[in-house]
Amino acid sequence: MSRLRRGWLIAGMLAGAAMTATAAGAADEPAAVLKYRQNTMDALGGHMGALAAVAKGDVTFTDDVAVNAEAIHGLSQNLARLFPAGSGKDAGKSASLPAIWEKPAEFEQAVKVFQEQSAKLVEVAKGGDQAAIAAQIGALGKDGCGGCHQNFREKS
Ligand code: HEC
């Protein structure tokens, strides 16, 4: 390989690395996190809707309870990072209330309750007691999702 060609090759590799670095630097922008948060919330809504149908007896797919419960509990673990400062109305169309950033201790507590309630559903689901499972699905919806929406999401 000529010195000239090798020079161009290295220059090209460096340019590629620089582009990757720029792309990484642009990630996790507030508007992108807002969109990601709403998609994650919609996913949670899907899982809860499926669980509610089982709890009400509309469908008999009781073996899906553990799968939905695990998914909700998994997503609950990093929920707080979906609310960086500046990702509320400043970042786009959002129903997040300023209280999220004004009362961080209360918000963290709401996340914690959600994590605990979803962990409990994972446990109860293993037991197979359908009445206890239905009761815990209700508690997760009311205290977990509802507990946070009550104080930190705009009423629609
Ligand atoms: C710790 C707080 C918190 C918890 C817990 C929580 N949410 Fe939310 N949720 C929010 C906030 C805040 C918004 C508004 C997001 C925005 O628009 O910025 C929201 C929005 C939503 C939305 C609308 C999303 C959209 O597309 O605009 C749905 C659906 C939803 N949540 C479902 C759930 C369900 C179901 C659960 C429980 C399994 C849950 N959430 C748990 C805070 C929470």
C-alpha cells in the first residue's frame, strides 16, 4: 500500500470515530428522553391492560401474569432516569407536572412504591392464587401507577 493510500485510510477511520462520538454526544437529549418516557409509559399501559383483563376474568391467560409483571417490574427499576431536568414541557408536549423536579424526595418515593408493588406482583404471581393475584394487580394499578399519576401527571 502506498503511503498516500494508507494516509487516506487512517484519515477515514478517524472521521468515522469522530462521527460516532458526535452521535453519542447528541443522545439522551431532553426531547428524545420525553418521547422515550411516553413510549415506556404506553408499554406499561399495555401490560396493565392485559393484567386487568386477566384479573377481571375476561380472559383465562393466567400464565401471562408473571410475564407482564416481570416486564413492569423490570421497567420500574430505571424509571427515575426517564425524568431528567428539562424533559417536561420545555422539551415538548408533556403531561409531566413541575412537582417531579420541585419535590424530588416525594417523586422518588412514588417510584419506590411502584417498584415495591410490582415486585410484590411478581412474587404473588408465582403463588398461583388467582384471588390474591387479582388483588395485587389492583394494588399495583392504584398505588403504583395511580399513586404517581395522582401527584405528578397532569389530569387529562
Ligand atoms: C413515578 C411516576 C409514575 C409511575 C410509577 C407511573 N407513571 Fe405513567 N406517567 C407518569 C408521568 C409523569 C406521565 C406523563 C409523561 C409525560 O407526558 O411527560 C405518565 C404518562 C403515562 C401514560 C401516557 C403516555 C403518553 O403516551 O403520553 C400512560 C399510558 C401511563 N403513564 C401509564 C402508566 C402505567 C400503566 C403505570 C403503572 C404500571 C405507570 N404509568 C406508572 C408518571 C408515572
